[in-house]
Amino acid sequence: MDFAGAYSAGHLKFLLKGFGVTLEVAIISIILSFIIGGAIATVRYSRITFISSLLAVIVETIRNLPLLLIIFFTYFALPEIGLKMPITAAAITALTLFESAMLAEIIRGGLNSIDKGQIEAARSSGLNFIQTLRYIILPQALRRMVPPIVSQFISLLKDTSLAVVIALPELTHNAQIIYGQKNSYVIPMLIMLALMYFIVNFGLSQIARRLELKRV
Amino acid sequence: MDFSILTDNFGLYLEGFKNTIIASVIALVSSFFLGVIVAVMRISPVKVLNWLGTGYVEFFRNIPVLIITFFFYFGLASIGIELDGLKAGTTALSIYTSAFIAEAIRAGIMSVPKGQMEAARSSGLSYNQSMRLIILPQAIKIVIPSLGNQFINLVKNSSILGVVAGLDLMYQADLISARAFVTFDVYLFVAMFYLVLTIPLSLGVHYLEKRLARSH
Amino acid sequence: MKRFLKLTLISILAVMMLGACGKEKVGGGAKNVDAKIKKQDKIIFGVKNDTRLFGYKNPSTGKVEGFDIDLAHALAKEMLGDENKVEFKEVTSKTRIPMLNNGEVDAVIATMTISEERKKEVDFTDVYFQAGQSLLVKKGSNIKGIEDLKKGTKALAVKGSTSAINIREKAPETQVLEFENYGEAFTALKSGKGDALTTDDAILYGMADEDPDYELVGGTFTEEPYGIAVKKGNTALVDKLNKALKAVKDSGKYEEIKSKWIKH
């Protein structure tokens, strides 16, 4: 094992560059997923008959498929029906598709956790559905949803590593190029990779825990 | 949709399906036992065990399963330990999933009323006996739905075997699409194979969750 | 139980519906890449990043280097008057055709064999390099040639490459394990995951060059003429590339590049 060679300044810079891509893709995807997932959850929560059931089937299907398959599919299969995307866009699309479905369920769970009595009270006091959602349900539900949403973001950060299969130049991909040079680099590189993911994700999970404690 | 792709390559699909199931089931069983051990360590009154258990859970929960897989496939090989793709992938899946299962079981143990441990101890059982005979059986019953969820994740995560030539569904899909010069249909069939496994599992989990909620 | 079956069925049906969505065959006569190159005043080449001697990203400098890269610069000089009017994007054996069809790259110069099957999807220039499939093994290995790949042996290859298909024909008894890219496949060989790594000799020489514990054995058993690929239907661009290629060959620049990288 050659730790000194593996951790040369040039290599570390190359890794950090990859980490930048990882963060960029993860942050864009989580923002998009939050918006789309929120919209899906609201529609399902309001029980607009046909659309709600349709969304339920789509969400369940996506949630039950491997993300790796969705990434492959987005990049290699969708072009066959005319949907072509560059690598970064494909990675973001695939991650957003998958995470939206995950977040939709978390948000719906949050909405459902609000006591129905409150809704009735709000409605009978003259608020319409949108107002009830906005002033009564969302503020409470959002607070409950923050910890699971942070956990989901951690999953997303880990999941970006799967985009190596479409050669997205993110952290894991760049590490592969480095350890491809010498066998003695493999273990040092994997340790460095694990540490980089760990530091960010553990930090995030501590924030989530703090938020959870505050709520109780 | 071209069903000849499915029929022409049925052997490959079936082999992949078989290996996906084998990897998932073996990883489920081993991650369950590992998870129980780690959970017991985490709540153990012995400080060192406690730290080890917590460190294990926090570390493996916060790094991508892909990196653990690379470690067992390429990393161990660089120091002379040989595992093929299927074995390396299954081992990595077991370790990764065990961290989540340990957390679930720990939560289950915490939900068993404290009085039970005291009662068991005062009736003459040792700490280990009380844990094994009284607390764990109840805790595991409570967490069966979340174990189910972990199994679904396992089936989905097993797709990373494809990246280390693990001969699973994802891997075979690549071979089929390289030969058939189509990707779209090849991956749709793969998606169906996964859904056949995961949808009944998720419905089962939903059902158990409901039943558990009712019994409380 | 009924609900189980119903939901499973609905999901599978939903996936099938996706499959039924009419498929438009991509390729043919789409955007004019030649005009695009003129407008952006540079050529975006898809190149390998993990193939020593042809297209390799040096992790210490972050620069891509190799035969394909130098040739791309020389072609840009002929076509646009400046060898620096190029941009390089990474492709792998699996991603290069999708990236060409996506318009993400204008041309692919990435150790790509001209084959009849591929000609249906992309257009190729004239041959710019003649390679052949061979085997790379650890020095002292029992494998001395393709005939030694018998039952119980494992050959490593790259997904989506012609060599993965060829090896199954030429050595049907060996088990073939396929990886995402050459870097991973070579790491797998060094990790003892297989007895031999098979692909074009030109690529294998790069690996042997990198790690002297490995050598090529048994000569070549196929012919792999490399061409530059462009999106199907762009004949004007193919003509221009061929003209530039000829000029690079006539001026002696081609030999200069070749002797710089290929020393065998």
C-alpha cells in the first residue's frame, strides 16, 4: 500500500474537483426533487381522484426500482425514444426522478401526520383548502419532515456515486482513475473516498439529529 | 415493445434474476445477524462495545455501498484476498445493510418497556439471557416492517453487483443490450424482473405496518 | 392478496406502456454538425480518458494526452487553422455512441473500431490506425495465446466493446467478465480477477507500458481498423475529416505523432 503516492497533491486536487461535481449534482437534484416531490404529495394528499391514483402507481413503481437501473435507463435507453441528454443532465434527471418519488412519500407522510381535527376546525372557521394547507398544515408538517428530508439528502449524496456507470466525473469516478494507475493505490484511495463521504454525511446527520431534538 | 428480446435472451435474464435473488437473500440473513449483534453492542452497558457499535453504524451508514463493494472486490485483492463479484458484492451489501438493521433493532429494543428487563433480571435471568429470551424477540417483532423495508432496499441495491461483474440482473442486461444493439426494451424487461420482487414485498410491508398500527 | 397482484400488475403494465410509446429511430439526417462546428469555431472531440497511449487523463496534471489527442489537435489545425480550437470530453466504449447522437460531442476519436454493426448507427472516416485484438497477461502466465483460454479460465473485457463479443466467438469455453471501462478492467486483471485481459493490442501496449509485470501474448487474432465517428448523415463533415486526415498523413505529422506514442 502506497499512501504517500496515492495522496499526492495533484491527486487530492483531482479528488476535490470530483467532489465538487458530486455536491453540485446532489444539491441541484435535491432542490428539484423537493419541488416535484412536494407537488406530487400535495396532489395525492388532496385526493384528486384520477391523478392521485396515477401518481400513486408512478411513485410506487419508481420507488421499487434500483436507482442504478434508472440512471442507466435515463442515459442509455431514453435516447432511443428521442430524449437525449448530456451526462450531467442525465445524472440529475435520474436522481431527481428517484428522489422525488422518495420525498413525495416522506412529505405525504408528514401531511398525513397532522390531526384531521385541525383541518376540520380550520375549514369551518372559513379558510379554504389552499389556505388551510398553507397556514395550518404545512408549517407543522414541514417541521416534522426536516429530519427525514436531511436523511434523504444523505442518501442522495451517497447515491451520486452510482453515476460512475455513465462516467460522470464525480468523486468516485476520479478516484477510480487514480487507483487505476497502481494497485498499491487501491486501498488508500478507497479509504480516502470513504472518509470524504463520511465527513460530509456524518456532519449532515448530526444536523438532522440536532433538529430532531429541538422539535421534541 | 419487442418480446423477442425477452425470449431470445431468457436464459441470461433468468441467470441474472437467480443471482439477484441469491445475493439478496444471503445478504438479508447475514445482515440480520450482524445487525442484531451490533444493536446489542450499541445498547450494551460495556462502554467499549458501545463505542464500537456506534462507530460501526455511523461509519457504514454514511458511505456509499458502492465503495464498500469496491473495497471487497478490488481492495482486498490488492492484499491477496480473492473474492469474485458475487461474493464481494454480497458481503458489501450485508455490511452496509446491517448498519441500518442495527438501528432499526435498537429502536425496537428501546420501545420495549424498561420494566421488562428489570422483571426478567429480578426473576433470576442474567443480562444476556434477558436480552436473548425476553427483550430481543419482542423488539424484532416490532421492527419486522422496517426489516421488510431494508430487504426491499437490499434487492434494489444488489444492482451494484453489475459493476463488479457479479452476474446479476443488471450485469446481464448490459451483455444483452451490447449484443441486441437496443437498450430501451432490454432495460424495461429488467425493470419488470425487479418489480416482480419488490412490489409484493412493499405491499407486504404496508400490510404489516397497518396491522401493527392497529394492534397498538 | 388480490390487492398485491393488482398493484404489481398495474406497475408492470405502466412500465410496458412506457415501452409502447412509439420509438423513433434516432440517427439519420439530424442536425448539421459541420455547421455547428463552424459556429462554435472549435471541434468537440469525444476521447477516452482511461486508455494510456491513446487517450489518458493524467491524474497529476488533469490533462488528457495520447495518440488520439495529438491527432485531434492536428486535424483541428487542418480544418480550423488552429490546433487549439478543440475541446475534449470523456467517452467510454459504452457512452460514445449515445454522446455522439446527443450532440454532446461532434466527433469521436476514441480507439473505435469500424464495424458493419456500428456503421448502421454512425458514420466513420477512413482508417486512421490499424489495431488488432490481443491478450494481456501477467508475465509467466500459462496463457500463451488465445488457444490457452480453455474451460475454467476467465477473460476480462469491457462492456460494449467489440472485443467482448469477439472473445466469446474465438474462445467459447472461457468465462468472460465485463467491466465499465479499461481502467476498471485493468484493475481487475491486476487484482487477479481473470487470467487475461482482451482488447485491441494498441490499448494493451499502453497497459504493459504502465506496469511492466504484464505482457502481450499470442499476437493479434482480429483486425480492428480505427476510424473517427460522427453522427449519422453528416457526410460533409466526414469528407472534411478525411481530407484533413490525408493532409496530416502527407505532411509527415501523422508519422511524428505515431512514433511519439506507439513504440512497438
